[in-house]
Amino acid sequence: MEPNRRTSAALLALALLAMAACGGAGEDTPRWKIEVLGTRPHTPGAFTQGLDVAGPVLYEGTGKPGQSWVRATDLATGAELARAELPAPLFGEGIARIGESVWQLTWQDGIAIERDPATLAERRRVRYAGEGWGLCARAETLVMSNGSDTLTFRDPATFDITGSTRLTGHNEARLNELDCAPDGSVYANNWPTGEILRIDPDSGAVLATIDGSGLLSAAQRATADVLNGIAHLPGTDRFLVTGKYWPTVFEVRFVPEG
């Protein structure tokens, strides 16, 4: 049956209301681009879930049962400094260095693991409710994602929840791997897209969207999975970006378009 004008207008109104309820598509959000400044090799078999830089050390965590590990490498040379395997059936997720600890999430196991930052030896396990996706350290607080449009704040000593912020727009986003930048903003992969969101974690405002879909060549994309890994390089305006099964880590700058 062909709808009449009144029916079409009603359907349009309902569609607009639905878009408003979920935060719309973010048409007014500034768009930034990625400027590639350099590359370095990445283990193509790494199902990357977390990336973090602390001083001269790059931390990386991977996922999948029986294939999850966390490692520390020398940022300058790539030499491995420490490594720890996560026993099956645990599925590793985001990681973050904060103070004298490295925290590692698990996906659906409800377990956060505190590790020694030098040896990556396990210190203790803490239970939490829901799923664990991304993690980063902002001042004295851990910021965590769970695949929704909400960021949760946690005490790094107890892992207790201290607060949360829901995005004020882009409510269709599924926030994944996180990076807490020095300016206070949080960069988040929007799973399963190639998009990165720059977020004000205090207000929930999305400050910019960044398209990372063009980093890999067509041949590389054939064997790679999604973008998932952002880490700020201390003392610079640069970041490291990679993904699951990516052969390359990109050193980039995020810059406004135009």
C-alpha cells in the first residue's frame, strides 16, 4: 500500500523524534582528520584490546581465550621488557598504567587484574559487574568503557565506581578502547567502526569525530580487524594508533579539518 501524505509526515516525525532520543547523528560535531607522521611494525597476530604509554614504556594487551597477554616494550627500540599470559578462559581487554600499577580488564569475566608495571606479575584480582572494554588513567582516576555510550570512573586503589558520564550526543556509540589525553579529554574507539571520538568526560560532550578508516591499505584490511588502540606519546601532540591483527602501528597527529 502506498502511504498518503499524512502517513508520510507522521512517519517522518516519528523518525525525527527517534533521532533526537538517541542523540542524533552528531552533524554539528567538528570533524578532525588523522595526519600520519610515521609507522612502526606491529605483531599481526595480536588481537589488540589496549594500548598505553608511560614514560619510555609501551604497554599492550590482547584478547581471546588462550591468546590473551599483556606486554611491556621499550618505546624507542621495540624490545620486549616483560610479558604475562592470561590463562584461558579469560578474555583480556583494556589496560592502563596508573601510579605503580597496571590494570587489565577482562571482557565478560567480571575480573580486573592489578599487575606490577615492571614485571607484569599479577598482584590481585578484583570483581566488577558488567562487561569490560576500554581503560585509561586520567589524573588519579581510572576511566572505563563497557561497550555502551557511558564512561565509568573508578578508584585505582579499590576499583570501586566513583561516578559515570553518558555522552550527550552520539548515543549510538559503543565506546571501546580509550586513551586519556593530557588535556583532560578522552579518545575512544567507536566499535566496530573506524571512528574515534574525542570526548569531554566531565560533561559527556563529543568534541570531535576522527575518521581512521583509511589508515590501512585495501590489502592490509583483508586480513585485519577493527581499529582498536590509541596511546598518547608523552610530551608531544602525537598518538600511536593500531588495531586488531594490524601489521602496523601509526604515529599520528589529530588535527581539525579545513
